[in-house]
Amino acid sequence: MQPRSSRNSDETENQSPKGSLRELRRLGGFLRPYRLAIVGAFLALTIAAGTVLVIGQGLRRLVDDGFAAGNTGLLDDALVALLVVVVVLAGATYSRFFLVSWIGERVMADLRKAVFDHTLRLDPAFYETMRIGEVMSRLTADTTLIQAVVGTSASMALRNVLLVSGGLVMLGITSPRLTLLVLVVVPLVLVPILVFGRQVRRLSRESLDRLADVSAYVDESISNIRTVQAFGHEGLDRARFSERVEDTFATSVRRIRARALLTAIVILLVFGAIGIILWIGGRDVISGRLSAGDLSAFVFYSVIVASSVGAISEVIGELQRAAGATERLFELMDVAPAIVAPASPKSLPDRARAQVAFDAVTFRYPSRPEDPALSDFSLEVAPGETVALVGPSGAGKTTVFQLLLRFYDPNSGRLSFDGIDLRDLVPEELRRHVGLVPQEPVIFSADAWENIRYGRTDASDDEVRAAADAASALEFIEALPDGFDTFLGEKGVRLSGGQRQRMAIARAILRDPELLLLDEATSALDAESERAVQSAMTGLMQNRTTLVIAHRLATVIAADRIVVIDEGRIVAEGTHQELIGQGGLYARLAELQFDLEGVSAAAQ
């Protein structure tokens, strides 16, 4: 699939209307579990349509035998019969409306859960080119369109098809001669429906794409509101947002114009034909070839057929829009995760040894295939060893973490965990033994309990408190207005940088992984926060295999081994003293990165 919402609409335009509506067939798998409800809705719909058609015969009898004959008894009987029909119609309509609405809501809920589940299984490579706002648009706006079709438009379409079919049969019974005129009009009505339907679907797809652009821009701007305001970009962002909204509006206007023109043409043809029918039928009544009741019934059925055909033209527009939404949604669902569980996976013990080995690994990010992130990279980390990764920006340090978490697979070479190739392990099982503390800690829009418990969802309150205490986070959490129950805000805005880091460390402590991946934050902290974070990290790294992307002198000095990476290759390794004594890249990085004065003296 093309990841951007600006996918070439010509491809959509070249598809036939029949082919476009075929997209809706893919919803069958979501409808199948609710077959009984669908059958019930169909029965209610059929009864409702049948009662409407019965009214026409009641009207014929009322005119011929009641009004024309002056029979008040028949008028009374007709009124009673009409009330019975109305009661049946009301009950059937209630059942139809409730059942189809329930089915629509149920299918939308199932569809959203399925799409969300699928997006969680997609690997990070997918999100290198797909904007989050685009995914959100498909998950919300597109599923809402589909819900409207399943819950309303589909039943309306079927109801009107039944009314058209039944109405044509009753027309033929009432007056075959006039019915021929109706049969001439129906194909004339279908032609614009088919012609304009194709255009409506293309514009509907384009409109949804433009709406996705708007959603993505809002998500990006609001998520980075501090940067927007700090640089005074409010005016520019308003202008850019306005431009996107106006583009969406213009596309919607073109779609609305096409639908409005379609509806107008259908109404003109249908009701023009009814006028001609009345003229011809009136002459037949005068000449005695047709009774007044027959003409009344014929006009009634003609109106039913005409209004139903007009409604079908409206519904087809909705179906075309839903077809575009379905196509976009299943386009996302059809993306196969690049990282999948093997057919015959190997298993790890409950407590792994956490021995890590890179063997001649070469890796390129899918979005940057010309630039290798790691080249012939070989590294072994013994169980319980602490290895500090040091190197300039872009050297490949973070890539090491990405591969260990199996967010990606190497292009060549082998990466193993306890002697097992990562590709032979179920990704979820591997990650159960790994803990990650990222450079920019992720704090969710929840309270402190939930944020720390994210490391292990079945942890007790006492275990969460113990983890917070071990991470030097207990004191500041209890000082919050509601303690652990305090809502931490979007992305933890109520916490300082050091507090967010300690929350992330507490989460990792609670997880108790055998392999710890620690990416130290580069942001400057005050002395007190620095000591608290360093103390928490020291406790976290004890008795477990640790790889740390180091930005603090205390971390590299305490490491069992330092590995220097440059341009995806290991250029040196050893202890801090050994590497300082050798000079070279590490000595230069140490002087710049760790802000040392007299690095050589420190080595001594």
C-alpha cells in the first residue's frame, strides 16, 4: 500500500463502480457472527415493505367500493384494516431499526478492535512512512462511515429494492399498459446513478484522504504545542491548517455537487414520468378502461417506486463513500507485519541467562536502504555484564537496541539471545525478558499507579510502591496532590524531566527483566535530580545483563566494558582507563560528551 494519504486518486478513478462496491464484501467476515440478527432484521424489513404495498390495495378498494359506491360500511372496514396495517408496520419498523442499528454499532466496534489490534502488531518500519494521524483517521472516521452503511444505508437500500420490486409487480397487475411507461423510465434513472456513482466514490476517497491530512496536522501541532508557541508559529500553523481545511472543503463540495446533481436528475426523471402517468391514466379513467381506484393504486405504487428509486440513488452515494472508507481500512489491514512469530518457535526458560551475541550483523532501515546503520557488527555480551555503548550521533547505538527488541530483523548476519536466533523466538516472549528505559521516557495519560504498573500489569500496590522507592521516585510521587492517584497529564507534563526518568526506571524495576536496555537522557538535570537518577540506575543495573547508551561519566566508569561505535562498526572496546590511554575517538568523545577537564589525569 502507499503509506501517504496523497495516494494517486487516478487509480481509484479507473475502477468501475461495480468493482468499487465489491470492497464492501470484505465486511462479510465481520457480519457473519451476527447472522441471526441479520435474519431477524431482514424479516422485519420484508414485513414492513409488504405492509406498505398492501396499503395500495386498500386504497384501491376504498376508492372503488367506498367512495364511488357510497358504502360507509366499507369505509369503516377500510379504517380498521388500515389501523391494523399501521400497527404491523410500526412494529416491523421498530424491529428493523433496532436490529440494523445494533448490527452497525456491533460491527463498528469489532472493526475498530480488529484494526487497532492489527496496528499494534505492525512493526516500527511501517510507522516510518505512515503518519499517526492517518492511522487515527482510518480508525475513527472511516469506521464511522462503515457503521452508517451497515447500520442504516444497507437496510435502506434493501428496503427500497424490495419496494421497487414489489411496486413494479403491483403496477403490472394494476395496469400493464401504464407499467410499460414505468419500465422505460427505470433504465433512464439507472444510467445517471451508475455514471455519477463512479465520480462520487472517487471524490469520497479523495475527501477522506484530505480529512486524514487535517487529522495528522492537528495531531502534530497539538502534540508539540510548546514548540509551536515557543517559536511563535501560531499564525503560520493557523494558515497551514486553514489551507488543509479549505482543501478538504473544496473536495467535499465537489462530492456534494455530484451527489446533488445525481439526486436532481433522478427526481426530474421520476416525477416527470409520474406526471405523464397521471395524464395518461386520467384519460383511461374517463374512457372507462381504468377505474378510479385502479388509478389511485397505480399512482400510489408509482410514488412508492419513484421515491424508492430516488432513495436508492442517495444510498448508492453513501455506499460509494463507504466503499472508499472500506478500501482505505482494509488497505491498512492488508499490511503484513514484517516481524512475525516463526512457524515452529523455540522457547526460553522463565528466567533467561540473557547472553547476547551479534554475529556479523548488517542492517539498513527500510526507509533509508542506501545507508547501513550497522555494518558487519559483531558483539558478545556475557550474562550479568554491563556494557556501555559510546559513539557519535548516528553511529548505530540505538539501532543495537532496536534489533535486540526485534523491532527489525538484520539484513544479514545473526543475532541471538541465549544462543537462540531471535528469528526463532516469538517476539512477545523475547520482549518479556527485556526491559527498556528510553532516552525520552514515555509517560501515559494516567495516574502514577498505571504508569509504573505498565512494566508488569499484574503487580500489586506494594510491589509498585517498592519499585518507586527503588527508583528514588516514591518521595515525589507521594508529594503529588493525590499521591499515586494523581493524573500525570498528557505525556507526563506535570512531572519534571528527572521525575519522568525515575518513573521509567521504576517501571523497568517492576518488570525485573534479565536484559536491560538503558538509553540515558542527554537533557541537563539539576544536581539533586542527577544524583537521584544515577542512584536509581545503579540499583536497576545490578545482577542483570545491561546495555547502556551512556551519556554520564559515572556510567561508563562503572561499566564492565565500553564499546565504541562509529558508522555502524565497533572501532574500540575496553575499560574507561584503557580507552583514554589509547587516545582516539573515545578520548575525544569523553572530553566533549562528558565535559571532562584533564581526561588523562582522570585515567591515572
